[in-house]
Amino acid sequence: MPAIVLFIIFVILLIIAIPVGITLGITAVLPSVLDPSFTVGAKYLIRAMFGGLDSFPLLAVPMFVLSGIIMAKGGISRKIFDVFAYFFGRFTAGMPCAVVITCLFYGAISGSAPATVAAVGSMTIPVLIGLGYDKTFSTSLVAVAGGLGVIIPPSIPFIMYGMASGASVSDLFLAGIISGFVIAFLLMSYAVYYCKRFGEDKDKINAEIGLLREKGLGSVLKESFWALLSPVIVLGCIYSGITSPTEAAVISVYYALIVSLFVYKEIKISDLWGILVEGIKTYTPILFILAASTAFSRVLTLMQVPQTVSTFILENFSSKVVILLVINIFLLIVGMVMDTTPAILILTPILLPIAQGIGMDPIQFGVIMVVNLAIGFVTPPIGVNLFVASALTDVPVMDIAKKALPMIGLFLIALLLFTFVPAFSLVLL
């Protein structure tokens, strides 16, 4: 069965809205069903699926998902926002900038872009609207800034890429720090430009900040101390060598429980069952996609698709710059129509050899891949962040996407920097 036919079937199944996990499973078994001479049978694919899930680093994913849900319901995002609003609120675009930094910090807790949008957006968007900011702008800002959740460590897509490529997850996390801060800086710069052009209601803003100022810096920091400490503990455990990323993920769950139950008291023991159920509902589709994509990637390898694609690109494009641009354009298109997890697990074995063939470090390529797919979170038709943000405010998805275009453009500028200036990804290694 020709590989091109397999990919056409794959795309058709996605277009007719077959779930990604089922689509991957169907296309994985098709070659053996339609071609008796194909060397892979059902038993091999089942072993491949279970083997793909037998991974210690993979255990970090459900733990970070669960800790993110606990912290969202435990009021931690609100505490973080109060600190940054206190310091930046009186400056031009101070409140939107505080939202971006809150997304950055919350991303260092949850590792998930949609979770960041849901947790930060549900709390900050009403605040921005109440202060006179345009509703669509406020929604689009959170939707785009939520993409930082998959770039700043700990990042679930980086864990997936590490599993698919064999690259060090800790090194990928380090590479994500500078990348996340660069993108956050660009988004805050746009917020300043936007607010200077369209103005702000300084009276409402000063009244809001005045309430925080009345509490005093000491009181605000005291209330937010445990929230701000959470990413320090998680990342400190990883980079000090005390724990692996997986073990740090487990620590983050216990920390989230203790702080939410006994310090902020935003959740009760009776709420835990619902939180666990939500965590399972969130992670189970990811688990099935992981298993099916592992089998699909094995089939592609046996069909020599990675070698074929690599040979085609390297034979038809001689310039390193052109090859990198082609890879980026391809990843951007994929990010528009496919979820991050299957995209990373399917495409890493295909594209990484090409990147290494032109001398690119696997860690740098991991950053490029994740940033590309992060842009997919805010681009139709999939655009998960857009749908999450739209659900929070009832602003139509396409209206959010249009308002987000300048910020997506800044994301693309950052992507070019990460692609052609390796220092952005590798300076901390």
C-alpha cells in the first residue's frame, strides 16, 4: 500500500471528524489488512501500542494534568495575578501585561496551553473587561498567551518530544525558558502598543490597583507566596538533580493538594473525587492517542516514510535556510489541523533526521517543533485555545482569531529567531 494513499485516507478521516485516536488506529492497521505481504500484523501493532505507553517519562503527563486542574480550582492563578497586577498595574498596559506574565507562571505549573487559558482566562478576562478593555482583545490576549503553557517548562509537548526523539527532557525544559520569556516579552510589547493606540480607562484601573495597594505589598506577597513558590519547587527539583521530571510532577500534585486544601482552602476533601474524574477524562484521550500514534509511527517506519521524506527534501532543496523554512511551513500547516501530541509523535521520527542532517541540535529542533505547534493552538480550524477562550466569553472563534493575528505574527517572528539563532534555545545548556 503506497504511503501517499495512507496519508490521504488519514486526512479524509480527520476531515469527516473521526477522532484522532481512532483515525490513527485505523490507518495503522490498513496496510496489513489491504496488503497480505505487509510484514506487520495485528499482534505486532498491539504490542507496539502497549510498548509505547511503557515509559517512565510519560508518567509525568497525567501528573502535570492533575496538578494543573487542582491549582486552577485552588485559586492559585488568582494569587499569582494579584502580585503582577500590584507591580505593573499603574503602567501603560500594566493589567494586560500582568495577564501575560500570569500565563507564563501558570504554564510553569500546568504544562498545558488549554489548561492555562481556562485557569487564567476564567479569572482575568472578567477583570480586564470590567476595567474597560475590549472584550475581544482581552479574550484573544489570553488565548495567545496561553500558548506559553506548552513552551515554558514543565511542558507536556516537550515530554512527548523527548520520548519520541530520545532527547533529554531536562535539557528541553531549559531550552524552553528563554523561548517562553522571549515570546512573553513580544506579547507584552504588543499590549503596550495596543493600549497606547486605543487608550485605557485609567480611573477604573487606578481604583482596582488601589484596592491591592491598600492591602500593602507585604500582605499581597504573603497571600501569593505559596502560589509563586509552586513553579520554583517543581523546576528547582528538576534542575538541582534531586528528582526527574516525572518525580517532580508527582511532587507538584502533592504540593497543589496541600496548598489548595490547607493554605488557601479553596477546595474541600469532597471536591477531590470530581477533580480526579476531570483529570482522568482529560488524560484518557491523550493516552489512547499516544498508543495509536506509536503503532502508526512504527508502520510509517516500516514503510520507510521517514527516509523517503528526508531524501526528497534534501535532494530538492540544497539551502539550509530553505529547508528550515519548508519544515516550519509544514509544521505550521500541521498545527492548524492536528493536535500537538499526535503531531509530535508522528512527525518527530520523520523530520528530526532531516534537521540533524543539516547540523541542527535535537534540542533546538524540539523548541522549533513545539513553538510551531503552539501557534496551532490559536489558528483555525482546530485552534483549541480559541475554543476554550470562546467558551469563557461567548466571543465567536473567528472574531478571536482575527484580533489575535498581530500577536500570532509576533509568535512567528519569535519562531524565526529560534530557527536561525541557536543561542535562544541552547544558551542555558
